[in-house]
Amino acid sequence: MLITGGTGTLAALTARHLAVTGRARQLLLVSRSGPAAAGAAAVAAGIAEAGAEARVTVADVTDRAAVAGLLAGLPQACPLTGVVHTAGSSTTASSVR
């Protein structure tokens, strides 16, 4: 499952919900700042605690070539099963766990 705006508050809440409910075991959190975003490590840790694997990566989803590259780099063993668009929130998820 790919979540845009992946280090924002809404993305963190959505990812945690997907992990806790068992609806996703592997999550790709995509944001313009990627792992350098404030709270990114905490978001990934919270998802891991909920039972899923989270990978935080950098990409601007408004850039068609960046998205194509992101999708082309997905491992065959982990196919894309869905996309949740949460980009646009201006807050970070450092306190969401």
C-alpha cells in the first residue's frame, strides 16, 4: 500500500489504522522530504509496533517521472495493492503513535 503525504499526520493515522486492522502489512510512505521529514522515524516505528513494515521514501507525487520511477522500483514480491492520497496536510506526525 502506498500512502502519499507519508510523513504527515493524516498519513500516520491512516498507516497505523491499516497496520492495526491487518489491512496492510507493508506500507510505502511517500513524501517530498522522505526520511528527512520531522517525525518520519517515529511514524515508521509506530507502524512497526502495530505489526506492519513501513518504508519512508522521497518523491514528489506531482512529478509524473518521479512517480513512474517510484512505481518501477517496487519489488515484484511486494506488489502495489492500493494508494491512499493524504498529501496536503501541513502538520507532521511526530506526535502520532
